[in-house]
Amino acid sequence: MEAKKVSTTVSKEAKHNGFNRIAHGTSGGGVVETKLPPAALNPPAFGRGLRNLFPFGKNYTNLNHGSYGSPPLSVLEAARSWERQMEDSPDQWFRYDVYKLMDNMRSLMASYIGASDPKDVAFVPNASHGVNAVLRSINIPSDRKILYLSSAYGMVKHTLTYLSQSFRQEQLLPVTITWPMSSDQIVEAVKTVLEKPENKGKVYLASFSHIVSVPAAILPVKRLTALCQAHSSLVLIDGAHALGQIPLDMQDLNADFWVGNGHKWLYSPKGSALLWVRRDRQSMIEPTTISWEGQGNTHFQQTFSYTGTASYSAYLSMSAALTFRQNMGGDQAIFKYMHELAVKTGALLSKIFGTEVLLADDNMYSAMVDVRLPTTNAALVQTIPQQLLTQYNTWVPAYPLVLESNSTKYYLRVSCQIYNDLSDIEMLGNAIMTLIKNNENEQHKKQRKEQHKQ
Ligand SMILES: Cc1ncc(COP(=O)(O)O)c(C=O)c1O
């Protein structure tokens, strides 16, 4: 069979809109072009009208893009086409074609995240794999500690708890974050812990979310990174929510390790994430699963490029996701719409609920906003997401938060995407008020029944 044509050169027009241009026909066709379309000057209007570009069921309103993301139909089509190409001639694919294609993708994504060199980027299926690769690879000296925030994602905490079997529990150093905290207060809380006599010079690695999951807060990762590095600590940034939700610049951030999911906000299919490792730290890191080595210029590239037989279609479709973004008007237009809708969402929901958004400073969140629920009934709050799903065809996380005042309050996290608009938010707000009203009526009925029995 004739080898498929693969073009790997990166366009001279690279760096337009902050990333190299690359594209492939949505039909796949076995050809990788290296030229993205420019950002569309007249993109379609954002809002509910765009839902037909995504694979949602007819009446589904996705207000939880943050959990699992949602790839556009064109990206799913590209992934299907890559799958087809792989199965067309598996030996041609795995032995000859895929590494060239992946090299191309590495260049594209390195450029997109502002890395100085594609050699510093590896693909992993998700943030959990990336974080595990880092945490399981490093050998923590017995007199050093790992610092993390109480708001770290569960996966990070679970991995550390598991790994603490091989070091002492006292080596884990959680820093308590009590929301709402400002960026300055967060930096100060970490500084205070780092400067305690028992911790000074003892922190080996510090881990921070780039954007916390709940509540959805952007952390001051650049300042935290510089602070921890000044205290001789390595820094791992969990950017699961950052890729595609906010602009990124790896060179400027200068962390030691950074992981980001494509399948959340970038619009690539599930199972597409990046691990960026600073050049001088790469020899420390091995993938969690070691197999034959793939191809690449460095040991880091080689080991991560083949961790056992698996499909590369999700990774390769990241270029289709970037093409989609260009077709929608480019990153700046997407970021702007999502954030402005999140701010409006906070205002509208807090008006409907008679409450407030958690973070008064809207620079601390991007496309996800947390709003207080008008109830303190924990049992009811627990049922709200599933009731929304069964009765209103939507779902948002509802969760308790212990605040500064030591009181527990309940919040919703709403994700705002280019396929949402305020009518979705109004529907959500009214649905929640109805659920709360219905619950109150039920309670009254029960009480009356009880009184009647007595
Ligand atoms: C902050 C954060 N880190 C890591 C993850 C894990 O992502 P994945 O399940 O794709 O590994 C998530 C998922 O929501 C997250 O919010």
C-alpha cells in the first residue's frame, strides 16, 4: 500500500494569534496541512444558535462544560477519520505515519501554550495521567515535604495519599484556603507556611491548580510559582481547566511541570491532554505506564510517545479543535464571550436567588462562576443536580463551602460556553427556584400530616 502523504513543515506565517497554524481537512484524508485558517472575521453569532455545531441531544442544555467538555461535531468527525486511517493499515500507521503526525501536533500545541520548544511537550490522555506521571516519578527525600492547597482537585489529593505509603504522612503539607480569598491572600497563606521554621527550605514540590475546580477560581500561579521556586521547591501546575479557557504562556509561567486537558475547554475529544516539562526536569519524569519507546529526539519524548497500543485520534484532533476555534473568530473572541457571559450569569442568578457570587473580583474567574444557593438545606442541595437532569435536561454541580465565618453555605458552579446565552441561565435560575419551592411545599405537607396524626 502506498504511504500516505504527510506534510510536517510549520507555516512561515506561524505565531499569528499566538500559535502556529496547522490544519487538516475535516474529512481527514490522511493529509496533515500546516496552515490553519485565519480567525474568521465574520464568525457565527455566539449563543444557543451554535448548539447544532455540537453533538448534544435535542433538548439538552449543557451548563457544565467544565466537567467533561464537549467537542464540536467537526472535531468528532476529524477523530473518526483518524481512527479510520489507523485501521486502514495498522502497520503503516503505528510504524511509520503516526510519529510524524504527532511531531506536527507537538509543534502546534507547544506554540499554542507558549512553550519555547516542542521537545518540552508530551501528550497524555488526561490531567490525571499527567499529574500521576509527575508525582509518581519524583523521589521525595525523607526530610522534604509536598505542599498543596486544600482546594486541590480530589485526584491530586488521592494520589498523594496513595504515595504517602512510601513516605511519611508528615511529609504532606496542606495549606488551608478559606473562600472567598483574594489572590494576595492566597499568596500570603502559602508564604506563611513556607516560612515557618519547620518548613523553611524543606518543601520539595508544591502543587497548585491553575483554575480550581470548585469553586472555579483562577489562582495566581505565576506568583505562587516564583515564590515556591525561591524556597527551593519544584512546582507542578494542574492546568486541567486552563487549556482553552484562558491564555497560556509556559515560558512566562516558568513552572517545572504543567498539565492541561484538551477535552475540557479546548474542544478536543476526550483523552487529549498535554504535559509540559521544563527541559532541565525532563530526566526526572517517566510515564506512569512504561512500554516500548516510541520515536522522538529525547528520552522524555520517546517514552511518552508510546505507552502501549492506543488510539492517537484524540491527540491528532486537537488541530481540528484549533481550526474550529479559528472559525469561531479565534481565542480572544471565545475567551471574551465566555467570561462576559459568566459575569452576566453571576448577576442574573444572584438576582433570581437573592444571593451573591462567591468571588467579588471577576478577574478571579473566567468562564465558570459560583453563585450562592438560596437554601441551607443540605439534603435538598444534594438532590438538585439530578433533579435538574431528570426534569430540566441540564446539570450543574451544587456543593457546600465552609466560609471564612466558619458557616457552611451552598453554591452552584455554572460553565458558560459559546453555545450558551442568558436564556439558558434564566431557565436554570427559574428551575432551581421551582425545585426549592416544591421542596418547601412538600415539607409543609409532611408537617401538616404529622400534626394531623398527633
Ligand atoms: C482542577 C482539576 N484537575 C484535574 C482534573 C482531572 O481531569 P481528568 O479527569 O481529565 O484527568 C479535573 C477534572 O475536572 C480538575 O477540575
